Amino acid sequence: MDSKTIDAGLMARMFLAGAKNLESKKEWINELNVFPVPDGDTGTNMTMTIMAAAREVSALYDMGDIDMASLCKAISSGSLRGARGNSGVILSQLFRGFTKGVKECTDITVPVLASAFEKAVETAYKAVMKPKEGTILTVAKEGAIKARELADAGTEDMTEFLGQVIARADEALLQTPELLPVLKQAGVVDSGGQGLMQVLKGAYDAYLGKEIDLTFDRESRTVSGKPNFEAQASADIKFGYCTEFIIMLNKVFNIKTELDFKAYLESIGDSIVVVADEDVVKVHVHTNDPGLAIQKALKYGALSNMKIDNMRLEHQEKLFKMSRQEEKPAKEEVLPGPKKDVGFIAVSAGDGIAEIFKGLGVDYIIEGGQTMNPSTEDMLNAIDKVNADNIFILPNNKNIILAANQARSLVKDKKIIVIPTKTVPQGITAVINYVPDLSVGENEETMLIETQAVSTGQVTYAVRDTVIDGQEIRQGDFMGLGDHGILSVGSAISKVAFEMVEAMMSEGKELISVYYGEEISQEDAEKLKERIAERFPECDIELQYGGQPIYYYIISAE
């Protein structure tokens, strides 16, 4: 192998290996979610994004005689259309920029690769309206800076170049908590940045010639954001217990000790993370025998913050919920009606909320939200179904806005207007304020103004112990999440919901809307409404069945 260049065949292997490594670590990456909500899905979103491209790359790779232009097109178009969530969209933009930098090459050299890394970072930063440091963007940027330093210094050896770039990016990942206080408070690194590192490390392993299974199921697809149930049902969880703890050191824990400890963990499991910081070591491992990891760790000091989750049991519970969804009758295919000037697309989860949007004149509902972010391709399919010259898209979730914007950039024959609604109540307010007699531009301006006046709170449960916003949270607690953080925590759903509403209220609020989820009875919802009405007699209180999963209540005040 020429240690100074990368050809198309090797690049394809590296991309597929990166995708495989990310896929194997997705649940661990999901666990890095700052807020302990049951829908931390960064790993899932990034995996589904890269897998959309990997299937296309795999088909080319199996055919043999692959060329760089075709490879780059497969990576770019596959990831763009398959992008889900903010992390997935940013990852797709990194790929898009990178492929622009190498698609004209036959063999990639260090200078070319350095320029491609820079183009990747530039493209990703442009895709985000307000780039935030301490995220995947920072990790990618620091890697690109190191790449440029090495190229300008005359480095030609690709092994040395890639190794140093990855090392710099890894350092940047470990520094993300210093740039984002919320990460430091939660004791985690940025999940998107960690996902990117797994792609880079998997690709580097392939470059070094490590044997990696590069087979992909090209029939595995998702429809309208729903996972392939059969594929998940047959998934094999090799190591069943997610084990985490902190070692409070009472012995020297130097580099050699750390390497020996990691080697031991690798012999009993995978998805290993060992982060040493002065007198403590944070440990994460998936294993079939947590006791072995614990016994080994006790040799270095006392343990705290211990957490062991049975992933096989959680997987079975997830499959049961998915099977219940599979049993629901399929909805009729929506066909384009007569051509009209303006149409609406909304993202929502819950039969009740979907009916509310339809009653307000929304043409097409994309099923999804917190528990499953629709992809760019889901957006494009919805756009095809709405026969209108101008189409408003209401993402209703901050993690879906980028995918909607990406879909807008790919549509040429219709005008797509994305109203950046971050919650369902904001989406409902946007539709209510649409006035047919106004122009598209005037309606867009009005919707943007009106949605900003909506405060939203959502009640869900905690999946792990943590401390956020000064609140101590235990696994199983109920939490009231506001627009800018956690508003209430407790052991009773109704009490948490009521306290959340109290925290949301400010001068000038006149209407409180309560949408209760699939696990809440109408009787309990009515009681909550009465209590809110007694506390805020000056407000109108509306109660609606939302039927949304995961979130017991979605409540807005405006």
C-alpha cells in the first residue's frame, strides 16, 4: 500500500468501516445525551444518516473498479437525503464538503485531504444558523486545523497524518465540556462529536488494514421515519449490560496503567470509554459480566456513581412497543389533490395532535418528533405529496429544523418555507395565524412573530441519575422541561406538570393549552385542568387529547 495516497477503493473501505464503527457504538452515544430524557437519539440519528450513504457505497464497492466521482456522489447524496436530527444533518454536511474537495482526484494526497477537511468544516458551519462551539463542529474544526498544520509542514506519510489529525480531534472532544457548561454539569462530552470520532477511528482502522466486516443490508430501509421492525427484532446484542462507574483513585493511574485497564475491558466487552482526570477515572463498558469490570476497577480505588442497565431487557421492551405500533392499521396513502397556491406539512407524534393539525388545514402529517426524527428524504417525500406552489413546513422540534432546511435546499420546483417551530404548540399557533388574504411573505413574518410568544413545557421521565440546572434528578423521576431547561422534578406526574405551568407563567399570558398523552386518562387530565384554572383564573384553559408517546403532557402558555 502506498503510504502517501488513498485511492477510491481504499476510500470506500474507509467510509464503510467508519459507518460500521458508528453503528456499533450508537447506543453508547445515545447515552451521552445531556438531558436524561428517554429519547436521546444522537447516535441513532447519525447512524441512520451514514447508513443511508453506506448502502449506496456498498453497492459500488461490491461492483469493483470504483471511481472517486461515483464514490463521492454516493456519499454526498445518500447522507444528504438520509440525514436525521441536527447531528445527522451536520454529519451529512461534513461529508458533502469533504467530497467536494476530493471528487476530482484519482489519488488523494495529504495536501488534498487537508483541503477537503477544511471544506468539510466550512460547509458544516454554513449549514448551521448559529454555530455553537463545544459540539461536533468544534471537533471537526480542530481536526481540520491540525490537518492544515501537517500539510503546510510538508508531511507526506498518510499514516502519520491521519493518526495526528484524529488525536487532535479526540483532544478537542475531551475539551467540549469546557466550552459548553451544560456538558460539564452532566459529566459528558458532546455526543455528536463522539459520533464523528467513531467514524474517523473506524476509517483509520480500515486504512491500517485491520480486518472489518464491510457487509451491509441494502434492503434495510425506513418508511416515514419508522424503524425496520424485523431487522431490529433479529439484532444480536453481543454484550448485554451497559456498565458505568467512576473510580476515585487511591493508586497511581498513569498511561501504562490506563492502557492495561483498557486492554482488560476489551477482553470482556466493547464500547469502552476510560477517561482519567486527576484523581478520578470515568469508565463505560458493555459486557456480559459487570462484576469482572467492577472487581478490576476496585484495585485502583473506591467506586461511585455506579449504573448497570440490562440492554437486552430494554431491547425487548422497545420491540414490544414497536410491535404494538406495527399492529395499527396502515393509514391511507395521501394523494395530491387539485393544485393550490399554499400547502402545509407538519411533523407530529400522537393521533390527537395529528387530528388537530388536520382540522386546522394541514395537508400532510409526517409522523415523528422527539422519539424518531424524520429524515430529509421523509421531508422530500411529503413535499411531493402536497400539490401546492408554496409549502410551509412546521418541524415542531428543534432537532428537525435542519433536516427541513436541507430538504428546502434540494427542492427546485416549489417554494418551501420552513417556520422554525421547536414545539407542537408553536406549530399549532403558526397555522392558526395563517391568513389566506396575505402574501406568503407576510404570513411567514406573522407566523415567526406569533410563535415566539408561545412558551412550552413538556412532562416526561428521567432515564438516569444526574444534576441539571441545579436540580438533582433520579432515574424514574418525572421532569417538566421548559423552552430553556428543566422547570420541575418530582415523583408525581400531576404535581410536576402543575409546578411546570407555574414556572412557565409570566405577565401577559392569557391562554393555557394542555395536550395529554397516550398514558394519561381523561379524568386525570381534567383534574389537572381544574387545578390550573383555580391557580390562574384570569386565563382561558383548553384541554385537548394529544395521544403523544413518551411525553405525558405538552402544555403551552401564550
